[in-house]
Amino acid sequence: MNEVIKKVKRVPISQNVTKQLIDLIMSGELATGEKLPSERKLMDYFDIGRSSLREAIKAVEVLGLIEVRVPEGTFVTDNLGEFFTKHLALMSKIGLDNIEELIEARLTIEAQIAVIAAQKATDEDIETLENIMKQLNNSLDDNQKFQQWDLAFHKTLAEMSRNSFLIQVMKILQDITSLWISKTITMENIKEIAIRQHGSILSALKANDVRKTEEEMRYHVRFVSDLLLKIDEKEQFSETAEPKKSLKD
């Protein structure tokens, strides 16, 4: 029994109020554009002091769910989508230490994006990708520009899906993986290989071959993922191999 039960943690009052306010907004109890009750009323509702309430209000404001307008009052914002994006980004970054989960997520999402993009691709979409491929070829001597156009290729595919949720998720994945990509493109011949793999994805798209587009994307993501794992393994080995300094150093 003792092994199953977890000890109860004391939660600060402001944190409890923050959660309740978020729940009220997300449930629609406090609607978009609605003005929150006055500070005095909220203090009475929650049975808390002014300092705890102001801490909670500040926390919810930082999340982008409410905005304080002086002297009108505090209102629920209309950008709940941005809240979800920030929340997902935060949770993703918290789990960044588990690179295998990140790779699994990217493989699943990008493969599906490739499928939908292949189904919805227009002539203008193909032309955009072709222009990006030209920029990739012209950026072989500039790692920063190459990474910029590499990310643009994948971002464009997400936009081709015409799915706002996939576009946002892809943006988050790119924010997380951009550091790793900057490390992989410094490896020998990687940029040339990346160009060939992106070219294969584009060729499948131009041929309206949905299955082939998915296969080429999976191959590309797996290839890059293997590089990431090697880099991660190498960095972890370096950290453990590095001699620890004594307090006298």
C-alpha cells in the first residue's frame, strides 16, 4: 500500500487559483472577450488575499489567456490557439532529453504531412518547392542559409497540407530540432545527401505518387534521426568521459 500511494504535495494558493482560472476559460465558463469580475469579487469567490490573486492573474496573463486593460479591467483574449501552441511547445521542450521520443514524433507527423501534401499539391506548391531546391543547391557553402532552406522545405510541405494544426505542430518540431539540424549539416557530405533526399520527395510529389512521397519522407527522417542519435551518443560519452574537477580546482 505504501508503495502505491503518493505523498500529497502542498500547492501554493496562487497556483491553485491559476489552474481554476484556466479551467474556467477553457470550459467556456468565462467566454472569449468577457470581462473578469473585479479584483474584490474574485478575492471573495476564491477566499484569498490580493497578493495571491494578482500572482494568479499574472500567470494566466503570461499564458496569453487574458489581458489587463487599464482602466477597463481584465478580459479573456481570443487567441486560445496560441495558448495551445505555447503549451505544446513547452511540454515538447521539457521532453527534449528523450531524443528517441522526439524522433518518433517527427517520423509520424512528417510522414503524414507528406501524404496529405501529396494529395493536395498544386502547381504553385510544386513551383515553390522547386525554388527552395534551387536555394538549397546555392547554399552548400553557407551552413546557416542551408539550414534555413532545409527547414523551409519541410515548412512548405506542412503548409501544403492546408491543416492549421499540422502547421503549428510542425513549427514546434522545427523549433526543437533546429539545434540538432545545425549539428548534422556540419558533417561531411551531409548537405549533398540531404539535397538528393529532398529531391526524391519532390519527384514523388510531382508524379502524384502519394505512397512514394511518404516512403521518401520516412527514409529521409530516419536517415537524419540516425545522425541525431549518433551525435547524442557522442555528446553523452564526452560528458561522462570528461574528468570531474575537484573543489580545489
